[in-house]
Amino acid sequence: MKLGIGFGQAALTEENLQYAKQLGVSHVIIHGPRFGEQGVLEFVELLRVRKFIESHGLEVAGIENLPADHWDKVLHGAPGRDEQIEKVCETIENMGRAGIPILGYYFSIAGVWGHWRAYDSGGGRGDAGLKSFDYELVKDAPIVETGRVSVEEMWDRLAYFLERVVPVAEDAGVKLAAHQDDPPAEELRGTGRLLTSHEGMKRLIETVPSPNNGLEFCQGTVAEMGPDRAVDAIRYFGGQGKIFYVHFRNVRGQFPKFDEVFIDEGDVDMCEAMRAYKEVGFNGVIIPDHAPRVAGDSDHRRQGVTFALGYMRALMQMVEKLP
């Protein structure tokens, strides 16, 4: 297993990459970059950022999320989606040529939305700033401007997308990694959501069977579906080689009401989780996710992320010594 960290494009600085290297990180996930202005992540820019990161002794593990305007018509099933899909395919081909092996994506209109607390009003250990969700507070929220869309219609849109991009990803040597719906509500703001259960994750994999079609396994979101089943999901999907990389996060409670807490105090036994990754032979990248904000921390919650990285590195070293 490999210890990673996620950085947005603007955060790919000399200082941040040095910080990552000093803490034992070996791989970087790039969040939502815009490398070019034509609806495509351009090859030369991808190559440049890869070489820049490598110059600091780190490797690029993947890209997580495309800019919204690169594929918004795909999500909405709107006119122009075929043209956007062609450009997504071009992005995937460019990633393959540039040596970037994973594209993480989140097939949702509402997205990560509805958390009533987002690190700014305490709630955690020692009053650390947490992220918290309560469905009761948002169940009557306004519908998105584009109108209602059912779960099955969203599945149809996803299938249309995957049927066209998976063969390109296979040829390019790029894996497509789908993020689970956070929060795992079957409907949010009038929009159907897909990966809200273990059954949904299975359906994704079965929609277009391919070694390149799998999961960006957000362990925290999976725990929101029921903490007692999170380790089972690691064993099931990891055993099939369908976990392409991991967001290592813990929660207290479960949908419809939960808090995202420090990784050592939630409802999932993180030692058992790390052991499960080892048992199924997972050798990919694991990154911290949604770390709480501690006293004196920055907007990027670096101290919270530092705590998570140290804890994760220790767990990795421990399980690697197991028979």
C-alpha cells in the first residue's frame, strides 16, 4: 500500500510537495485541475505537472474530478453531451500518454451537498471543527434548477457515458474510479443518486464489465451507509480488484445523521480496515480525506491532515509486518 495525499491545482507548490515528502507520502492525487481551456486536459500540461511532482520525489497516482464544464451536459443528459464525451475521451487518452493512470469521477448532479457544519463551528474532540450532516435539515431543500431526475434516469445516463469511455480507457491504460454518493441519500435536491449502497457499487461494476471500471473507494462515505459493513465492503470489492484508490476517513453515526471525525475515534475500526486492505492484496494509494480542523489550523486543515497521515503511515507499517 502507498501513502498519498490530494492537492488541488493551486496547491501544487514547492512547499506543499516538500511537506508531503517529509511526512512519508509517496503519491499525489490532483483534484479538479484545469489544464487547458478547450474542455480537455491537455497532454503537455499533464506531462509538465507529472514531471514537476516527480522532481520532488513523488509520483502522480491520478486525477480526481474534471472541471464541471467538461462534462455537465453528460450528467444532465443534455444536448451536446456526445461532444463532451468525445473530449473526456481525449482527456483520458492524454492522461495515458502522460503516464497518469487513474481518473476519479463523481457521477452526481447535487454532488457533496447539504452538510450543515463544515469545519467552522466545532463539534469534535477538544472542539475541533467537524463536517456534519443531518438529512432532516435538508430533506425539503429546493430542487436543482434543472429539475427533477429519477435514480433510473441517472443510471441510464451513467451507462451511456461508461459504454463510450470505458473502451477508450482500456486502450489508454487508464482506470476509471467512481466515487460513492456523499451523503448516501437516494435523492437529494430532487436528483436521483446512484452509489448509495453496496448494491449500487456492484451495479456500477456490472454495467460495463472491465478491468478499467471500478471504484474510488471513499471509506468514509461507505461507512455512512453503515459502519458495521465498511470492512465487509473492503473485502468484497478489494477482493475483486475493484478498489483503485482509497479515501481513508472515519465517521460517527450513519446516514441520515453523522459526523466526520478524527480517524482514530469513529465507528469504524481503522486498524481492522487497514488489515482488510492488506488481506485482499490491495497495493494502491490511500489518501486522507475531510480531516477535522484543529486549533490554529489553516483553511486547508494541514494540521488535521498531518495527524491523519501519521496515523495512516503507522497503520500501514503495522499491517505490513503481519503474516
